[in-house]
Amino acid sequence: MTGPHPDLPALGRRGFVAALVGGAAAGAATGAGVARLSAPDVTLTEGPPVGATVLAGRGIDPTGTDDSTTALQRLVDTAGEGAALWLPAGLYLVDGLVLAPGQSLAGPLARSYTGTAGHGARLRARTPGQREPVLTVGANGRLSDLTVSGNGRNQPAVRPGGFLVVVERVTMVEGSVGYDADYTSGNVLSDCQIHENGTGIANLVDSLVQTTAINANDGDGVALGPGANDNVFQGLKIEWNAGHGLQAFQAEHNLVVGGIVDRNGRTGLRFVECGHSAVVGSVLRRNGRLAQGSDDDCHIFQQDCTGLVVTGVVTNSGGDDDGGGYASPAVAVRRRGGRDLVLTGNDLTGRTGSAVDDDGSQTALLNAGVAGVQTASGTRVRVGTADLVVDPAASASAAFDLGPSSRDDAGTAYRLLVVARDRGSGARTAAEAVLLVSRDDGDAEVAVGALADRIGSGAAERFSLRATVSGNGGELAVTLGNAGAVPVQVRLELT
């Protein structure tokens, strides 16, 4: 089956769980040549709670050979709303099972990180042609400890049939969507395994997902469409999905707290036309593994959002677990438009290129503590400092990371403060020059203004000042010459 991103190479697998083949070469079949490991068969002594309806008997086949749909559904319907249901260990083929409001369904634990568990209670879609969900959980219902599997990734594994559904320790695998919330609200997912689906989780509203692994899906780990608002994602492991780790489009008031977002094919986190959302305290690693050279080759992508806050994020770059594959990402954060954006207090060192690919709209506070231009509603924060010792009749240089310049605008002015201490007399002076960086059709250019005294005198006579800028305007080199007779201790500060 071709996933939602047919233009991307095939899905990779975690090195400690499965063998990576050929660095996920483009055009290979999904999972081709990949050894899958699942949890070993175990003997479980767990039994049904007192008063539960046990789903067993005539017409119910726990060997996964015959169709169990009719007999299972009859017992579910007979139990009525609010009933506790127990599915014994085994594999049950169904054409779609629907729970009544308030019912809870549990069974012996069946859990896997990849593949499908060979133990515990398992429901599976009987045929690839089925389009209805394998299991629909009624409003105010609860699902615990089962594995629910699609067939050929052609139908959702689990779908809530109403508000306030709780899903805990459930494995959802081989569905078109692992958990298809279908814009219902009040969902709570805890300690689940959601892997090897078309998409992991889709279109939650007013919901909470916590301590859940979402991995190895053909498309996005989490996909939020227009109106999928007011969700909390806490402590998730979102990794090795072929699409984005989490993608949100025209969704508002979503919060990502903690968790690890690692080695996804496209971006780790992608927000487009979203509002008033935040990413706090997450670890982003090696995202963009299948997106080399595209805008998705980054940890975080933002386009035309309002009020997006990213803080306390830690990043890292690299290849596959075995050292192969594309070392990604090129960029930590890529920004296209938007307003009232806050990016502060992050470690953005986990990239092979620029920390921030910014379109120059300057409507945000860029990351304090990371080299590069930083603005807050047009108010400049310090770009960087450099400490030099300049010998007599010699010069010394310092480099500053500005971030790429925009083309065909008025340019950007910087103030260079030169604070000097004469190592002979101990006298201190301060002088200032303005630098103008601009870029039209060709390479960027820098113009250097005169060095003017601010404290003390004689800076223009003692010091010479030159500057060069890289072709894209992102790197500025400043050279200061000392015409005096004694060494000078100098601090350069660029704002």
C-alpha cells in the first residue's frame, strides 16, 4: 500500500528493534527486507473482573480462523449500556465491532512496539476490503490492554463513537488510522502503542494523549486538521514515522509538553495557519530523514501561525541508529510568515546548517542564547560579543551569525560597540559604528560607517574597522586594526 506521502522513500525502522536496510533507499517497498520483532508469547494468568461479561462461546473463534463478528456483537448488545466486557486471550476476526455507550472492554495484555503481539486479546479486521473501524467504542466507554489491528491499512483500527472515551495500554496497528478520533472530544489515551498504520492519530478535539509511543506509521504520527483544537500531548514518543511527527493545519490551542520526537521522515512538528499553541520542554532529534533539500528538512516548521510559543526545546541531529542514512535535519526551525511568535530558551544546536531559517518578517522573538539576529516587535536584542587582544600594528577578527538576509528590502542596520582597554596605561574607551547589511539580486553586501567616540577620544585615529559578509548575508566578519604602540584588550558587541 502506498502511504500518504508517496514521494518519500520507504519507512525506516528503529535500529534496536529492527534491521535498517540500505538506509531507507528511495523507491523501496514499505518495510521491504526489514525484520520485525514483536513481544514474545507469554502465559498470562489475568482473568475477568467480577461481574464482567465474558465474550466467549458458540460462534466466537479465538484462533483467528473463522468470523467472530456476529457472535461477539450479540454478546455486546445483550450486555447493554455500561456493562464491563472481557475478551479472553486469542485472535478474533471481525467485520467491525461496536460497543454501546458506557461499556468497557478489556482483556489479557497484548502489546508490541512493531509487528503484532502473539499473546493476549487481539481483534483484527477480517478482510482487507472492510472500511468500517475494527472497533468503535461508545460514548463514555473504556478500552484497555487489547491489540486492535486493521487489515492492509484500509480501515481505522479504533474510533470513538461519542464523547469521553478512555483508551489505555492499547496497541493499534495496521489501520488506515490507528486512532481515528473523527473530531470527537474528551478522548483520553494513555500508555498506548500506535504503530505501522497509515496515520497514527487523527483529528482529536478537547483531548489528552499521554505517555504513548507513536512510531513507524506510513504517514504522520499525529495529524490535526482544521478545527482539531484544544488538545494536550504529554510525554509522547513520536518516532520513525515516514511523514511528520505531528502536523497541525488550521488547528488552535494545542499543547505539546515534553516527550521525544525523533527520526521522522519529514518535520518533527509542523504548524500551518495555527493559533495560540505551544511546544514546551520537548526533545527533537534527527527529524527530516526523508526530506533532504526540502522545507521539511527541519525539526519545527511554522507557516502563517499566530501566537505560537516554543520554549525549553532540546535538539540533536544525526543519521540512523546504525550510523547510516541521511544526517538530518539541516535546519532546527524554519519560519514562513506568522505573527506574535515566541521562540526562546531553546537548544537549537541539533542541525547541520542554520539554527533558524527565517523569512525576515521579524514579528517574533527569536531564540535568546543562539547566534543570529533576534528581534521582538522590531526591538533588537544583542546578536553576539567577541573578546580580542590586538597587538600594535596588527589586527584581529571576530565572526557573528546574522541569519540569511532577505532580498530587495531596505537592509538591516547593526550597531557595533568597541570597548577598549589600553594595556599600557589602563585607560578605557568606548566607540560605536553602524553597519548596514543588504542583499539584492547578487551576494549580500555590508557598508561600514565611521567609528565614533562615545566614552574617551581618539578611537578613529587608533582603530581601523573593516567588515565582510557571506553571500547570503548570514555570516558577518569584523576586523579591527590597532595603529597604537601598545596592545589593546577589546570587546566587540553587535546589536
